[in-house]
Amino acid sequence: MTESYESLLEKAYQKVRVVQASSERFEIPKVQGFVSGKNTIITNISQISDYLRRPLDHLLKFLQKELATSGKIENNRLILNTKASSDKVNEKIVSYSKEFVICGECKKPDTEIVEEKGIKFKKCLACGAKSPIKMKI
């Protein structure tokens, strides 16, 4: 029994992820926090990871590696065991978004991380481009 074109098309539409077209600029929220003793506490880290649509622990590992420090999530706040300026942390989050979020072809943030044969790729849901992620965390 063969399926009609319409039913096959309907099945395909159910599997496709919808990307909302937006003309607004992709603007990462700036970090909010403070330095307490030897620690830097970032209070809006979960909002930043939600905006980037990446897991909080992935962003945490990246920041720990880039800032060469340890840290932990406690009460929805990131506590880094170093004194770091907000400019420096913002700069690292921008480089995170370039490596793991922004599409290399169309420059849109509508990507997801997929893994094939042990290699991680950034797959764009807007233009369909797929590019390997060079950085290991």
C-alpha cells in the first residue's frame, strides 16, 4: 500500500523543527553579579544559558576552562573561584556563542549540537548548514 503525497508531506512537517523568523538582533544578556572576597558570583547565568539554548553545565564547563578556574552552580547562581571582571566574563560568553551557537553560514543563532560518529557538529535549523565544532570541552 502506498501513501498519498499529502500524508507523506504531513508526516514530514510533523518531524521538522520550526524556527521563528525574527528581524530582531541576537543580543546576549550581559552578566549580572558581583565579586565577594575571592569569588565572582554571576546571578543571571541560567537566563544566559536559556537565551543561548544550551545546557547550563556546558556553559559552566566552557567558562571554567576559559577562565582557568573552578566553579559551581548554587541557588541558580554561578560561583567562580576567582576574581573576574564582568567584561572578561561577557567576552568569554560571546566567544562561546560564536563557537557553539551562531551558524557559520547564515550567522543566525538557530542551531543545535548534534553528534555523528563521535564528532560534534553545529547544525543550523534556519539554513541547514552543518559545521564541526573544533573546541573540546
